[in-house]
Amino acid sequence: METLADLVAAEDVLLFVNAAITSTGQREFHSDAGEQRMSLDFLHSYLLGNYRDLYAATLALNINDHNAALIVRRLLESAKEATPEQRRTEGRLIARRLAALPPPRVYRLFRELRRAGVNNRRTRAIVRDWLAARPDPAFDAVKYRGAVKSAVRHAHLRLDGDLGPFLFEPVGRRSEGFGSPLLEAWRRAHYERSAVYDLPYTVAEGFAARHGIDREVFLERIAPRLTRLERLRLQGAARAAGADSVRADLATMPLTRLATHVLSLPLDERAARRAELTAALRAAARRAAGARTGTWGRVAAVLDDSFSSFGSTRKRRRPLAVALGCHFLLEALASELIPLWLSGRTDALLMYPLGPTPLGTRVLDALEHLPDRLVIVSDGWDNAPPGLAGEVLRIWRTRLDPRGRTSVVHLNPVYDVEDFDVRRLAREVPTVGVRDAEDLPALVELAQFAEGRTRAAELWTHMDARVRRFLEVEG
């Protein structure tokens, strides 16, 4: 039988997971960065202090990179408070999560640990093992030179081959070449223009400026070395500079990132490229849906394109991008999709933030279709009129559909600092945070544990299973 302590723990964990999915400590539409960081720091301290095992286990869930790095840092900072068994489990979770994080995020974490004086044996081992597992140490040394130097010093590592001299010998004293082609290209790029094009773009750009290379020429010749995301970010500027070879392959982009890119384009360009952009979004959605494609029955989706979906200058149009990504993913998951945007517009490709948030009216419209599922993607600031959505959902669930024939879930992409959670519409309807549209199927699964009365034992079983799956890919 579940105790009150179990229920409270389950509620606390779900609260933290919602925050760790949605908040990045940056400004949102309704709160500034300072408020976001203060609220988030409190939750991290609370969960670590009261439920250390569960705090570490959240590394196996769909939390964002910002919070994953914060969890790793806090676990390493408080290593003395952990039992030997906890340290072993945490070490495996940390190593697995670091392997999945973008390298710049990991190097930033290592620098923060160094500044904080966290240099215990476990921390040094984690830094050592992560660096040893990097697929191309020479590439890292060139692209993240200062960060690699800092990590090597912090972990007291000895480097083999050319890496030590490359990182720690002054360039002016190095007369002989390096054995590594990439390190040698970096050395030659100081005085030879042609060597610039053998370097990663972010490094080559600085040398190109130093040599006074024309921007069009540089972009044309560096194009083969651009990463997928660099191509996406640069193609507009490259086109303006006349470098037509810099083109991103939109069909391979992740769904939410692609949606963000589409929304950054002018409306005229979106309309002109409708077939290309729509095909790319649908391809990304099908990849995210996988084996679930077409299995969700009739789905009604209430999607927020109100003015607050602009987000902030730091997270421009992020909530709207999540809604757009969910539109195409639900289209792939459903046998029939009924999309209902708050503005009443119907052309998903041409959406932009506009107007109030009449969630109640749109939820009524959605329920009239008697769908198998109702998915609401919104920041939850129901204001036209305020509170109508909550009343509609309460009456629907308690009086009109008490047996739950229609499954209802609210996905919220924005963290609410005042409630230490994502903003909810009704107690009778589960609300979970969402960061990337492609996480929608997993989050709908998680939402079952947030339906008013949390089943703690089932939540622990779910988290244990996620941790096991997460660690199965080790090595």
C-alpha cells in the first residue's frame, strides 16, 4: 500500500521533471532569466537534498541539456554525501548522459567544475574517460582548444603524441610540423591561406578574417566541411554573399529544429517553398513517429499560436516551433488529425504569433469531434475568457466522459516560475512539460502518472525501466 510519503515523492519528482524538460534558465514571455534561474535552482537543491537516487535517475529521462549538466555538476559537487552504491550508479548515469550531450556543453561543464574547485577522484575519472572516448581528439583540440586545455589540466592528464605540444607549446616556438593532418593544417593556417579550408568552420572563420579572404570565396570553399547545423544557420547569409553551394539538407533535420528554421523564414519564402518545407517536416515527423505511425486513431490537437508563443528574444518563437512540430508529428501518429489553432487559421506552414489565448473555445471545438485523443500544446495562459478551458475540461471529465473514452493530455513548453512547474489547465487533466516535439510520444506515456492521483509504485517502475534502457547502450 502506498504511503503519503510515496505520493509526495512522486508529485515532487513529476514537478521537477516538468521543470527540467522546459526551463533553460533563460527569459520567457512571462518571466525574466533571473526568475527562471532562481526557481530552477531551488528545485534542483530540493530534489537533490530529499531524493538523491531519484534526482540522479532523471538523467535517463527526456530532460533538456541545461538541466542535465546542472544535475551532473550537483552530483559531483556533493559526492561526499553519497553512499558507495549511489556513487557507482551515479557514475554510470553521468558517463552515459555526458556521452549524449553536445561537446561544447560538456566542456563548459568541465570549466564550471574547475572554477568551483570540484576535483575529487571521481570527477577526474569522469573527465578522463569522456575525453578518452572522443572519436577524434585532434578535432576537439583544434575546435575547442582552450576548453580541452582546461579539462586536461583539471584532470591532471598526460597526453600522448602531438596533443600535448599542440595544446601547451606556444605557436611561435613550433618550427617542426605535427604528425596529425588536422593539427598540421592548424599550424600552417597561420601563414598559408590554402590550409584554412582543412579546418573546422568555426576555426577557419577566424583565420579567413586574419588573411582577408573574401566572404563569398571562403564560404564556397569551406562548404564541404560544414556540419548540418552550420549549413542551416549559414545558408541565408551564404546566399546573400553569392555562395550558392552552402545548402542545408532539410530532409535530415530533427523535427523541432526544422520547425524553428521554418518559422524564421519570411512568410513569402515559406509560401514559395511550400512543397519543399512541408515534405521536410513530414519526413522528420515520420522518423520521430517510427513504429507508432498511424496507431493513435482520431486525434484532435489544440495548438497555441497566440502572441505569447513568440517566447522571448533568447528563445524566439520556441513555443510556436514546438506546436508546429507537434502538428506534423500528430499528423503522422494519427489515422485522422483535426488540427485547431487558437487563431482560427488553418495553414500550419504560415503560422506566426498573434492574438489572445482562447483555449476554452478551441477545446470545446475539439471535443465536439469526439476524438480518441485530445492533445493540447500551449503555455496554459488561458485568457479569452480566463479559466474557461479549465471549466470545460473539468465538466467533460467529471460529467460527460467520466470513463475517459477520450484521452486528454496537455503539453506545455514553458516553465512557470511562480508555481515551480508548468502551468496547468485543470486538475482532472494531466499536464507535462515538453521541450522538443519529437519527445511527444514518450511524454504522453509519462502523463499517465500525473492524472490527479499519482500511482507512485508505477512511476518508480517506469523510472527504473527508463534507467535500465538508458544504461543498456553503455559501451
